[in-house]
Amino acid sequence: MRMKKIFTLIAMAAMALGASAQTEWRPSEEAPAAGSSIIKDDLLKVATVFETTCSKLKDEVGNLTPVTYGGKTFETYMQIRVDAAPTADNPTGTDKGGSTPLVITAKKNVDLTVYYRRQAANDAYAENDGKDMKLIDQSKPSAAIAAVTYETFDIDGAYANAIKVFKLEEGKVYTLWARGTTGRLYGLDYVEGTGAGGGGGEAGDGTFMISFDGMSAANKLEFSNGFTLQITGNETKTIGNGKNLNINGTDYQSMKVSNGAQNTLTLPAGKVAKDITFYSYVNKDAATDRDSYWKEVAGINYDATTSGGLFQCFNTDLSNPDKRTYDFGENRLNAITFTNTGEQCCYVIEITIAAGEVVSGIENVKATVVDLNAPAYNLAGQKVSENYKGVVIKNGRKMIQK
């Protein structure tokens, strides 16, 4: 009787552990038809859009070649590709023969892990570049969602296997997609999670791209994740939509503002930022007599030198936008003002936010122009290539190169 009782307790413990274990999906050899649900349970619904291909992993002569990385072994894959990227009018992109994006509906807050193969872009594997597999919120298709974690495992210099973990929010619909030859999906893991935000659809901690998202009023934009952007210095001026800027391989529609219009970006309640980055261009095809630059950021006034210099990008070179970061020092701000001068300016914002208390009054905001092609050095001062992974010094700042 004692042995039976011990066995029963062990069995019950195993059942409890299994109930909370992570759920896994891997493609079978039989490809699903267009519009099929490949996952449908109380956490997720994941459906194909077009007909796709599922295959065994084989080498060039047909030998089976399973892939092992991240503690898992995969024997099959599904093609996850589109011909043209998702847009507001078509949030799943267009058909690429033999491949499909996936539409993911989160029935609860879910932590989703994606295992896939990706192609190198410019000899590197930057997250959400032009060759990476991306996840978008269908209500904001122009902005790829940043993963909570992103890890790559080099294969041969041209390709890498990768792992991304995303936090999905209950009730939201997402598209998982890729372009080119990057779209081998090995499998998904998912488990009930905490979601990306603090309720009400607000943004959680992390880095966000703020791009044109439709008008709320002539001088105001309200974003679905809780940010607002409004002209506050001269309310006769308006915000419009500019051209797309290509940032790390992803197109973002810029916001256009007239000369001298002060803008205020307000973060979701309880969130603060310590810096802000502008990607921008002058709405002219060449330099003019009117010097164009940010003359005020976060209440600090600048001239063309102290702001980081004049805007160097015009509307003929949108793949290489002017980029500069303003560091708030010890400040932590919930609302950030900024004002341009000169010609019309079109811009996209990158901002990292976190929960915290507002701290202001320390006037040491610093502006830096970021050279995207600047050399990188390891902590020993040795120059390293873009393939180097780890902590590097670039543009005088420490950063993690993935």
C-alpha cells in the first residue's frame, strides 16, 4: 500500500507538471491548406493564409539532416514567406508561391518562442532587418515588434538558425512573416504569459518605433499602445504623413511637420524614458538656405552645432535617414517636447521606455549623431567585424552586437 501511495503521488506531480508545461508545435510532412488552423486551443489560434510547403530537412543530395540548436532538434520545416510585406490595407502581405505567413490570434497573454532559419543581411544578423523573420501587430503593420530575447546560431556565414521570444497580448491579432529565402520555420513553443503591457493595450517596457499611424486630429496622433503625439507650440500647424524611411531593413511611414512646430510626445501613464532617437529627412531634394536641425529637445535649446549638426538626409535618400540620439542624462521623462527649424521635417522616433517615476530638472541632455558605418571595437580595443557578437564600443558608446 505504501508503494502504491508513493507511485500515485509521483503520478499526480507529473500530471501537474505536464499541465503547466510549455506547449509545442512543429510542422508535419503534410502541408496544411490555405486558411488551415495549425494551432487552436485556449491560448492561441494560428492559421495559414496561403498554400505552403512542409518538408523534411535534407542536404543537397537528399540525406536527412536534422537541425539541433537551443536545446531542441528539428526534422521538418514550413515555408513562412510573403512576396510583398504586410500593409495597413493587407496585413498579411501578398502570396509567395509555396509559402505563407501565419496569422496568430492571442486568446490570452502568451509568451511565444519562434525557432527559424534566417539569411544574413550585410554579413550580419540584426533583429528585424530585411532578411529576418518578423512579427507585426495587424493594427500597426508598419512596425515590427521587438522580441523580448533574440539569439542567432551561425550556420555557414550566409545563414543562421535563430530563436525569438515575443510577448503577445490577449485579444490581439498578429502576422508572422519573412521575405526572400529566410522563411524556414522549425517550430513554435508557447505558454501563458504576462503580456506586453500593463492593461488597456498600453505599451510595456521595451523599445518602440513611433511612426505615422493615422490621424486623430489635424495636430494630434493617438497610438493604440498608449503614446500620443501633438503639436503644442503652435496649434495652427498640422501633422501629416511623410514618405517611408527604411530603418534596419524595415519601412516605417514618417510623420511630417512644418518648420518651427513644437511637438510633445506623451508616454503611457506610469512610463518614463531616458533618451529618444530621431530618424529624419528634410522634405526637399537638396539643401537650401534655411538650415534644418532640431533646435529644442526636452526643453533644451540648441544651435546647429550643439544639436548634432544639420540634417543630412533629403527626400531622395530615404534608405539612409539622418539619425541622432538625445540622452536625458539623469532625467526620466513621461512627456518629451521637440522642435525643428528650417524646412519641413519628416521623422520616425525610436524610444525605450520603462515603468518609473518622472525625474526632471537636470539640464544635461546630450545630442549625438550616430554613424551607422562606424567601426566597432571589443573591450580590449581591438577592431571587430559586424559578425562579432558581444559587447562592443561603437560611436563612443558601449552596446551589444548580436
